[in-house]
Amino acid sequence: QEARQGRRRSHVLLPTLGPRGRHYACGSCASFTNILVTFPIQKVLFRQQLHGVRATDALRQLRQEGLRNLYRGLLPPLLQKSTTLALMFGLYEDLSRLLSRHAGGPELLTCGTAAVLAGAAEAVFTPFERVQTLLQDHRHHGRFNNTFHTFRTLVRDYGARECYRGLVPILLRNGPSNALFFGLRGPIKRQLPDARTRAAHLTRLQSQVGGDFLSSRQALLTIWRERGGKVTHLFRGAHLNYHRSILSWGIINATYELLLKLM
């Protein structure tokens, strides 16, 4: 009886969305929670990847800019990730069901294909990640005021194509990382995972405004030269990213599973 009352109360707080809508809503709320908690860590990581500095130097930069700018650039990832994780979880469930019903084949293949396709769909929201990168880069603090001003400036001065700078690396990242995320999600519910990461050359591509569109290879070679040709310097921020990824994985999955039960 207590369990029934608990479910009844949860349905009052979280209205039933149907079996399909639940996955989209839970994914969005899980992402929202994760971004709020981990955004300062992501900002330190961003500075390491963009400038090739140590974590202590990145923290010093943020201290100098003050608490007022700590959450500068928060809105784009909130909008982007809340939407893309809704798509990631929701489309994965829908596509997995669709592929297993009509295409057949091994479960590993159908689920992997569904994860890659869901990742490709997420790339539609690349402009939000692009704006986030520009707002977090202190070199653009005097040029871009907020999310909407940045969007308006990019489209007005450079065209809509500028908002999709860095699209190819995002596509290459989203598909495999989604396949890894969902492939390991079940087995590692009782263990800590190695979660989704970001590439430094993507950060470099998206921090540029105007000019020629560099390929991923050109951006990587540029970073290689700027970092003195040292492989270890290409992976600045990897240690912090690893810990942030573990924290994010835990927050996303715990929130998602909790909300899924409540709905």
C-alpha cells in the first residue's frame, strides 16, 4: 500500500508522459542537473584544452576573472545538453526497438547502430556548443555579451554556416561515444565507467570566429606545433576530464534512473 501511495505521489509531481516520452524527459532532466554541477570543472578543462596550460594556471585565470564570470556561457550547454541528452536517450530507445523489430540481427549490432544514429542527430545542436566555446574564451569577453547576442553576431556577420564550425569532429565524437556509453551502461552500473570526452582540436575549431574553415587535421597540426610537438601537451586536461567524466556519468545515470522510476 505504501508503494502504491508513493507511486501515486510521484505521478502528481511528475505526470505520466507515456513509455516513449519518459526517456526523453528523464534524459533532459539528467543533463540539466549534470551541467549545473560540473560546469565550473568543464570551464577549467576548456581553458586547459584551448591554451595548453596546467590546471593551476587555468584556475588562476578564472580567479582573476572573478565569480561573476564563472558561469558565463552556462545557457548554451544547458539548452544544448538538455536537448541532446533527451534525444540521446529517447532516440536510442526508439531506434533500438525499431531496428530490432524490422532489421533483426544481433542485439549488439542493432543497439550500436541506434547509438550512432542518435549521436548523429545530436549534432544538429552544434551551434549551442559553438556559442558556449566563444563565451568561455576570455579573448571574446569584450565582443560577445550573452548567448543571444553571440548567435545574432555570428549569423549577421558570417552567416549561418559559421554556427556549424567544428561539425565534423562533433559527428566523429558523438557516434562512437554514444555506442560506448550505451554499450557499457548496463554492465558498469555496478562499477565506475570511462565516460564521454571532448577533443582539444574541436575546442580550437570552435574558438575561432570568421576566416577559413580549418579541417580537423589542420587544427590538430596547429595545436601540435603550438604545444612544441609534444604528445603529452596535446592531452592537457585529460586527467581532469577523466574525473569530470566519471562524475558526470554518475550524475546522469543516477538522475535518469531515479526519474524513470518516479515516472
